[in-house]
Amino acid sequence: MTLPSQGARQPAGSPRRRRADAERSRSAIVDAAVRLLGERPEVSVEAIAAAAGVTRQTVYAHYPSRDEVLTAVYDRVTAETDAALDSARLDELPAAAGLLRLLDVSWEIADRYPGLRHAEPPPADRRQERDQHRPITERLERVARRGQESGEFDRGAEPHWLAAATVALGHAAGAEVAAGRMTPAAAADALRTGVLRLYGTEAPPDV
């Protein structure tokens, strides 16, 4: 019996080929959604399908509702943020410097997806919302504890509250940019200043 080589082309109807085609379709749909949300926050599924080069039925086969398309977009941003924060090696920095680096990295990711500042997030239960924020909140709590233990941060607030308040300030900064009341650079500076005050510290001299 002759076995096919590993590099042999998969038959068009093979499970592996179908999975690869499905993954390409999902990626194209999310790419299109990210791009169009920057132009039109209320973009329709039909427009997303056209931009992705697939039919509306294909979109619904992968994402049964528009909200699920948006959830996929937010999931992509969450995964990208998680990877970027891992690469930032925050735990190797002094707490205040790590806090500012976390804010800068998170804001840089947000700048790659400006449309999400205008888009209304899909309805989510508390667990989904926690999962979306987890890459940031877990690291914020960790850096808050380190800073309080080292004396860099005020010890008057619980780390989990500081993390939640920081996320809220980040959303507020994004909303100001979306409304056109602040530039992204001005909002980023205001966020850094506000968060440092929240933690009861100042920017390190070399940051």
C-alpha cells in the first residue's frame, strides 16, 4: 500500500481542508468587521460579508448573530492584548514603571482598533465581561500589590478596586476620543496622570 506523503495536497472535501477553509472564512470575517467598525459602528452583517468576500449565510454559519461577530472581534483584541502584555515583562519592572508600561501597551492595542471606541460592545454576562478584561485586571492587581508592598503605592485601597477603577478610567479615555473631544495622545496622557493619582504615586523620573 502506498501512503500519501505529508506534503500531499488534501482532497477538496477532506475534513482537514474543510477546517482550513472554515478558519480562513472566520479570519476574513473578523478582519472585515474590525476594518468596517472603524468607519461605521453600526455596520451590517451584509456589509461585513461583502467586505470579507463571503456570503451572508457563511457569516451566520460561523457567527449566528451580529453580536457574535462583535464578540469574536473583542476576543481577538483580548488575545492580542494578553500576548503584548506578556512580552512587556511587567513583573521585571518597578511597580510604578510597570503600571505605566501596562497602560501604554493597552493603549497601543486600542489604537490599532480605533473603530472599537465607537462600537457598542455586545451584551455580555458578567463572566464574559470578566474574561475580556482579565488580561489587564489580573496584571493590574498584581502590580498594585507589588507597589503597595514596596511602598510605591498608597495602601489605602484594595488592589481589585484599583484594577476596576483603572479599567473604568481607560474606558472613559476611549470614550472621549470616540466623541472627538480629545486626541488619542491627549487622552493617553490624561489616563496616565489619572491612574498615577489613583494609586497615590508619581511617574518615575526615567519614564
